[in-house]
Amino acid sequence: MVTIADVAQKAGVSISTVSYVMSGKRAISQETRDRVEKAIDSLGFSPHAGARSLASRSTNVIGLQAPLRTGVDVHVVMQVVTGVVTQARKHGYDILLIASDDSKALLRAAKGSMVDALLVMDVESDDPRIETLSGLDHPSVLIGLPEGRRAVPCVDFDFEAAGWLAVDRLVALGHRRLALIGSPPEVMARHTAYADRLARGFLAACEANGVHGTVHACPSSAESIATVDAVMMEDPGITGFFVHNEGALPHVATTIAQRGRQRGDEPAILALCPDDVARSVPGLADSIAVPAEAIGAAATDMICEILASGAKPAVRLLPPALTGAAPAAR
């Protein structure tokens, strides 16, 4: 498919110059206009209808829906938002923050000509907002990966692969009975996509490795101590713990270490969290970094690519990696 970038290259101009020629928003010399129009004709370029519409009434604003629902980790959400805002400024866009969690706010922003495009966070596995976004002329990108056929482009961290990576690491450290101490109950009840995908990867990896694995919702507070106690009492053989709950992590790590000393075993804790959180918690066997700012930046790059060229990428997942800060296998 011919894109606006192809036209720009053939005409020897920037993508923005091609856009200005098509929209008439800025004065362009006749010579340059002729080169661009000749390139358009020779390549048979037909701009995306949504892109043409947006070009004539651009606001240079991208809407970001970042709902602060119960159970979400505000620290991580704000890191993603920071990545979006910082990268948007590099592309010449401002950000309109939408705090609600429903489709009505997205419709108001789009139909009220407040934004050129939309980014949507806290995506559920079966998210009702996708249908609304699919019906808009405005391009949109999900920061999250829903189930099934994806009508809207998506950017996210590969949580399913992170589940596999964590199990492989704990098994390499010698642990055969594992527990995922996961998101708060309300996050799991909403089937937030990242929580579902992480659990799916974790359980699949346990089965593939021939080890026992269980998944447990956990409050993001000192109440997590009771959750960990219940897990360890129900199955005293669990010695490998994978924790994805930034608010609970300090309490969980301390409790597991204390109970391990009392039982005379050596439990291992692997955390999935931003680097700064992992560095603040002593005693971790290893960690997998959640690149929250990079996720926001990648989503912004994708929506700006769509705005510039009318292209519609499908899915981009940022791969997980261990930090490598771990003791030798026992």
C-alpha cells in the first residue's frame, strides 16, 4: 500500500509538507506543490479518509483516556502517562487527559473536535470501548491487548511472555511449586487484559515445565500479608513466588522471607514491576522490568505514525527481560 511517506520520498519533501499540500493549511510554493501532486498521481496515492478529515481540522491534540479505577497502580499509570506526554511533545502534539472510564467521554472528545486521535489505557480482555473506537473517524490505539480479533491497533508489554520468563527463571533456581501473587481482586474481576495474559502465560509455563502453579489475587496494601499467609499455609511446599503487585510487593517480600526462615526453607521471589520499585525492595531473587514509560512512548509513536500516513499497524508488544540481579541456582 502506498503511504504518505512514499509520496514524500518521491517528491523529495517531508511528510508534513505533503500533508500541507493536501490540506491547504499552509502556503506551499508552486514548484513544491507541483512535485508533490505529480508524486501523488504517479504513485496512485489515495489518503486514508480519516486522515484527510483530520488534516482539515487538526487540533494537534491527542486524547489519552487513563481511568484511575480501583485497584490500579497509580505509580505505573503515571509512568505510562509520562511516556505519552514526553513523546507527544517530540511529535508536536499536546495531550488531553480523559479520566473517565467509559465510551461517552471518548465520543465527546472526538465528536467535539477536541482531539485528532485517541489513546486508551486500562484495557479489559473484552473491552466495550473497542466498539466505540471502531466506529469513529478518529484513529485510536489501545495501550493494552484485548482478546480476539483486534479492530483497533494495540501497544503493550508482553505480559504473557513475562509469565513464561518468570516460571523458567524460578524453575532454573530449583523451585517446583510456584505461586503468582497477582493484581488486586477488583482488577482480576474486571478481566483487565494484562492480568489475564500474565496468569495465562504463568500457568502455561508451569504446565510446560511440569511444575505446580497457582494464581492468587492480592490486595495492594498491608492486607496482602494475610493473602501470602493463606497461600503458604494452604500449600507449604510452595517456595517460588512471582509477584506482580507493586503496592503489595514490600509487604509480600518481607512476609515470605520471614515465613521461610520460620520453616527453614529458602523461598525465592521474582517481581514484575518498574525498575525503581524493584530496587527499593531487598531480597528479590530477580525481577522483570515493566517499561512503563517506554510503553507510553511506543503507543504515541504508533498513533503519530497513523496520523501522518494513514497506516494502521496491528500490534506491537515490548518484550520482557530479566534484570539479572539474582543469586546462583541452589
